[in-house]
Amino acid sequence: MKLTTKIFIGLALGALVGLGLHLAAPDLFTTLDAYVFSPLGTVFLNLIKMLVVPIVFFSITLGTASLGDPKKLGRIGGKTIAFFLVTTTIAISIAISLAYLFQPGNIDIDTAGAEYESKEAPGVVETFTNIIPTNPIQSMTDGNMLQIIAFAIFIGFALAMLGKKTEGIYKLVEQGNEIMMFLVNLIMRFAPYGAFGLLASAIGTMGIDGMQAMGMYMFVVILGLFIHALVTYGSAVSFLGKMSPVKFFKGFFPAMTVGFSTSSSSSTLPVSMKTAQENLNVPKPVSSFVQPLGATINMDGTAIMQGVATIFIAQVYGTDLSFASLIMVVLTAVLASIGTAGVPGVGLIMLAMVLNQVSLPVEGIALIIGIDRLLDMTRTALNITGDAACAVVVAESERKHDVDQEAQRMQA
Ligand code: ASP
């Protein structure tokens, strides 16, 4: 049986068992969750999380070093960031339009007891200056992805410039990367069981009662995720990436199931890189550069949730947002999704930043927190798909660039 099929069965069984126990035997669920489901999920999560920091370091260093020429690095970096910004803006626009169309917040819901304490989000300037680590070892201990990426780009650049002189270290990084990829393959064999545990635990805890009241909100978010995947990514990979969307989604599906079960782009990174390299033919240097960066700053699914949630909260509290406020929502949601770390639930915390910006009550978050777990899973699957779509597009445009250069050389 193929691994994807197994993971799928794990997810389905997990959902069934979780829901069944939630309805029929809640006490038994609590015990099983404590001793079976949660531990299974945690072991799987820990296994892949264990690889994240070394994989980001090795692969970005290697990616940068093998791109070699700084011009090429700049070009790929530019294209990647442009793709991320454009698709995230499209994502929020889709979300806001759908929220106005379906009016999920026009419901009778009691906001009296809603309490939510928002955490202080760092300022924009600080976020940028903090990208450069003062102590790279500390960044690795803290798992600060942007700082690790920055450090790895510097080391990769130096390796490329020093060439023969640092051949030894280059080889070391290359072999380190091999080891990580080998381990990803090994750990993935455990994925069906991990997926089962994670889903049984999530669905069993959540149940369906909460979902009913929030049905319309959930529907709009999930619809937005689907539209963005099929229309935005579908057309990007087919027009810009010259790949059939069917091949793209089918090839990347295994990684999406892992993103769905873990709710974490950064934990899924090892799997999403392997999947893009093997099933979507993305060359290693491009995948190694685009995907870790994307897993850290490109969160279209999160942006969609934030867009729908903002309009939802405005509707619940009966606030009309002006056009200028809507533009503000788009801008801050782009920033908020960039600032969202690729770990479970952070998107909701960053939503406070968007709400503050347009003076909506942050307490509104309390209304959607209960059902966020399931949406977190779904949006994470989309978040990593956006990075893969970008990798496919950048890979194709680099291929074209190389062919054009070759043709020019032949002419000269
Ligand atoms: N869990 C999401 C991710 O890792 C982030 C979020 O929206 O909370 O991609």
C-alpha cells in the first residue's frame, strides 16, 4: 500500500474514533487520549520537529552555496518574495469578498462572556532588524527560523565565494543534508500512526457541537482555502510553472496530509521539501531555498482565516468597515501572516494585530477559538502548498532563464 493511502486511512480512522468516543464514551476518550492518542501524535511530531533546525540550516546553506552566483541568488530571492506577496494579497482579497458575500457574522451569538487577552505583537521595524541574529547558536536553540535562514544564507554565500578552499565544509553540509533526507524517509513510515493519534485527539476534544453554531464561518474559510488552491495556485502552476495542476496537487498531496495532521508548516518542512523534489521535479537548490523561507513567512491559508475572521467579528459586533479600513485589513493581514510562525495556532494570536489596527474588539477572537483547531489543520495544508507552488514557478522560470542564456551564448 502506498504511504499516502496509509496516512489517509490513519486520518480517517482517527476522525471516526475521535468523534465516536466523543459522542458515546467521553470518559473513555479522556483516558485513551492521555495514554494513546496524544502520545502517538506527540512522538510523531517530535520526530519530525527534531529534524527541522538542522534541515533548515543544511538545506539553505547548501541551496545558497549551490546557486553560487550572487546574481542568481538575488533573482531567485526576488521572484520568491514577489510570488509570496502577490499570492497572499490575492488570498486576503478572496477571503474578504467571500465574507461579504456569505455574511457569516450575521448570527445570534452571545458576545457578553467573550474574553481574550492578546499578546503583544512585535513592531514592524523590530521584526526586520531581528532577522539578523546576534548569536546564531542561540537562534538554533530557540528555533528562530528567520534568523537561522539569515545565518545559513551568509554561510552558503561564503562557501560559494571561497569555492575550492572550503570544499571540505561544502561536502560536510551536502552529506548532512543527505542524512536529514534519509531520516525524513524513515520517520514518514510512522506518519500514518501519528496522523491517527493527532486526529483522534483533535476531533475527540472538539466534538461537533461547537462546529454547528460556527458552521457558516467555517464554511467560508474552507471555501476560501479551496478557491485559492484551485484558482490561484492552479493557474500559477499551469501558466507560470508549466505543470498540470492535477499533477501538482496529486504529487504534493502526501505533504498536504502531513501538514493537515500536524498543523505546523515548519514541522512539515522536511516532508514538503522531499515531496516537491521527488514528485514535482523541483531542483534541490530551488526547493532548499524557497520552501524553508515559505514555511516561515508565506501563509496564505492563515491570511484567508484572518480576512474572514476580521469581517466575521465586525459583523458580529455590528461594526461597518470603511473601504480604507478594508485596505488596512489587507495590509496588516499580509504582515500578520508573514509574522505568523509555522506552528499550531499562531495565526489566531496574530489576528489580534489586524483587529487592533482597525479598532475591532480583540475579544472577538474568543468566539472563534473553539473551532480554530480544525481550521488550523486545513489552512496549514494550504500554507505549505503555496510554498510548493512558488517552488514550481521559480524552478520553471530559472529553467527558462538558463535556456535563454544558452541561446544567447550560441548566437554570440
Ligand atoms: N499553523 C499554521 C502553520 O503552521 C500557522 C497558523 O495559521 O496558525 O502554517
